[in-house]
Amino acid sequence: MNVNPSYSLPFKVSGSYFVLGSLFYLFFTMSLYNFSVDIDVSDFTFIASVHLFMLGFVMMVIFGAMSQLIPVISEQNHIKPHLYSYIYKIQLLGSLTLVFAFLFDQRLLPLGALIVLSAMLIFSYATYFSVKSSKRDSMVVKSIGFSNLFLLFGILSGVAMAFSYAGLLDISPKIFLKAHIVSIVGGYVMLNVMGVSTVLLPMFGRFRRVSDNAFTKNFYLMTFGVTLAIVSSFLDFKILDFISFSFMILSVLIFLLMIFKDVISSKKINYDIWFKNLIISCSSLLISIGFFITYSFYKSEVFLNLAMLLFLFGFITFLIKAHLYKIVPFLVFFEFYSEYIGERDVPMLHEILDERLAMIELFYSVLGLILLVVSTTMLDEKLFLASVSFMLASSSAIVINIFKIKKVKTYE
């Protein structure tokens, strides 16, 4: 894979995504004190917190990571690099407007949704031109293109829901709910995660390079599954629901099997903070799938809640944390220190990251996740508050570590 130093965006731009993302995660964990263990998922306060997590934390960090990875995957520079200086600012404004609207005035929901849509359109526009002009015709490049189509559809369905909640569209918002969730979570987040992993796993974990053929199965299964789920959300065909989720689950299981094979085939495993977070992330995803399958047979809300919690706070959160601890120090080293190698004493990557603080954060986050699962199962209010407290300590440690990395000593 041909990687040129000129491909990278300035850290001032890409770093803003990671700083904002970590801050949003901190505010999200703070917001959890507003809820009891028996959360009403239809409550607008809960929906506001979910958007704080998904738009502010998950999407912000993914956009920042993709701003650096798209040139690596396409093996060429950004066609519209200046756009990334605006995307995070518009995303920030849209996320805050949506959260405010959910909490205080639903009439502002269309405004917030349209601002977020603007950020997504600019991001997709910038991605499209970079991918389109790429000479590489790989499945990973194709997955980026398809994932952005699903992202736009998911946001457009969210815009329709916002207009409906505000009373400007005479149609039930529930019609768009499944399409909205599946398009973004399955079509964008999961398709991107699986595709980009073929690049990041060999880069960060010294695993073997995943072939295009190996990823092809994941790509088609997830794409077909998400498409069928969107269709079934409007037609209400139960058989399509079963087929679509079967495709998506099979795609994820093949993805997890691929990672497992990479790990056991690796000659030397570095049990660093990235690897530990990755193991917890993948384990949470596997257990989450187990709970979801159990829910499909027994229809108990407890199993569905556990599946959702493990997917969001186990799989996605630990996966994002793992790559924050790799990507941010690498970007700082690459921009501020790499040119002085051999001339001056420069810090190594593990010296830029406060690994002790990262390990403390990992301990708090694992304990918080375990207590969250137990409290949800037992409906224990005290355990739930304890889990939130550990999650808050974890998110605080992440913010501190990101800011410590950001305050680098330069030689200029």
C-alpha cells in the first residue's frame, strides 16, 4: 500500500474531530445520571443522549479517522482537503442543536437535522471525489462508497422523523425509525468498521493483510442485509426482517472469525492498550449477537436491552477507544517529530500516550460495562448509578489523555 506523507491532513484539523469526540463522550456519560435503570427509550431526554453519543462521539471520531484513512486506502491525496476544516464545525453545531431541540423545543428538530445533513453531505461529497479518482478498485474502496450512500439515506430518514416530530410532516415517525437505525449502524458504521479493519489490523496489530476476497463476503452480506431491512421497514414483511438480520449477523460473525484467525496466526502479539480494548470490543459484539438471537426467540425486552447496551458501550465504545490510543499519538508523532528522526531525541509512540492513565481508564470502563449489564439484568438502581460513575471516570480519563497528547513539545 503506497502511503505518502503529503496525504495526511494537518493535526489541527484531524485532531479537532478526536478532541470534540472525546468531550462529547464525557458529556454523554454525565447525562446518564438523568436516567434510572428502567429507561424509557421513547423519552426525548433519552433520545437526546443517544444522539449525543452517536453524532457527537461515534460519528465525530469516525469522520476524523476516515479523514486520515481515505487517502491511505485510495492511495492518493484528498481531492477536497479544505472541506474537512468545516465538517466538524457544522457537525458540532448540528449535534448541539438536535440535543437542545429534543430536550427543550421539538420545533427546532428540523433545523438541527438539516444542519447535520449538511455536514454529512459535505463529508460524502469530499469522500466521493477522493474514492472516485482512486486507481485502486478494491472491495474496501467500494465499501466506503456504499457506506456513504447508507449514511445519507439514514440521515434523510432522520430528517423526515424530525419534521414529523415537529408537526411539519403528517406521518408517524416510527415508519422511518428502523430504516434510520439500520442504515446508520449497519450500513455506515459496521460496513466501515469491517472494511477499514482490513487496513488497520495489519497496521496496528502486525497481523497479516486481509485479502479482498476474504472481505467480499462481509461486504455483500452486510449490504444485502441492510438493504432488505430498509425495504422491510416500509413494507412490514416479517420474513424480510428474518432474512435481513440473518445476513447482517452472518456478516459480523465472519468478520469476528477473520479477526480470531489473524490473532492466532500472528507470530508475536503485542498485548498493548489497543489490543486489550479490541479484545473486549469483539467479545462484547459476540455476546451482543447472542442476546439478540435469544431475544428473537423469547421476545424478552431484557435480552434486547442487553444486546443494545453491549453493542453500543461494549463493541463500539471500546473499538473507538482502541483506535484513539493508536491514531492520535501516531498523527502527533508523524506531524511534529518524524522529520527530526536521526537529528534530535524524539519520543517514541508509546511515550506520547500516557499508558498508565490509559490502563486505569480501561479498568474503569470494563468495570462500568460489567455493572451496567448486571444492573440492567437485575434492575438494580444502585448498581446502575455505580456503573455510570465508573463510565464517567473512564470518559474523564480519555479526555485528559487526549489533551495530554495534544500538548506536544515541538521543535519549531
